Amino acid sequence: MTEIRTKNSQKQMVRVSISEAAKLFGLNQQTIRRAIANQELTYIVVGGRYKVNFESLVRWSQAKTALKNKLDKQGIGQYVDKWKIKNTLYSPSPKVIPKIDDIDGEAIQNKSAQ
């Protein structure tokens, strides 16, 4: 699941509306609604509106070549090259970036126990 940890170590799942999902992935809102109807995406209903699990959106979009291409050409993927930091002075140091295992406290404890 896509989760964000808060200061209190509570996990919060990232969810987006249908219109946000369509904009991010370069798709029509009807395409997202069709995927929901076909049970290809996980979602909840809040105040009569769909909130789609972002992780399920990413998995779904990467599973189909046509959707992946739209993400790269019309969605958020078109900006990736523009966002790359070209000056290494301002790039994050690999020493500072935590490894995925280091984010989860249990994984750190398991490593020290071995």
C-alpha cells in the first residue's frame, strides 16, 4: 500500500479523486470510472465521491502499455526530465537518502538481530 507516516507513526494511505487521477495519468475521467466499475482499482467513497488508492492507480497504469504511454506523454511522466536536478551540488546525497528497509523500524531491528 502507498502509505505516509505521520509524526505519531500512523499510516495514511494516499487517495486521489477521479479528476486528479485523470490529470496525473493523462487519461479521461471516464477511463478511470470504467476501471473502477471493472474492479481494477481500489477506492473508497467519501461524501458521495470516489477516492482512488494511488498505489492501485500506479499498478493499473503500468500493467497496460497504452496507459503507460499516456502517462509518459500526457500525464505526469512528461515532466520527469524537466524535474531532474542537473547540478550535483544540489542533488541529494546518497548517504542522506534512507534505504527502503531503513524507513520501516522493524526492518532495521531485524537486520541488527541477524
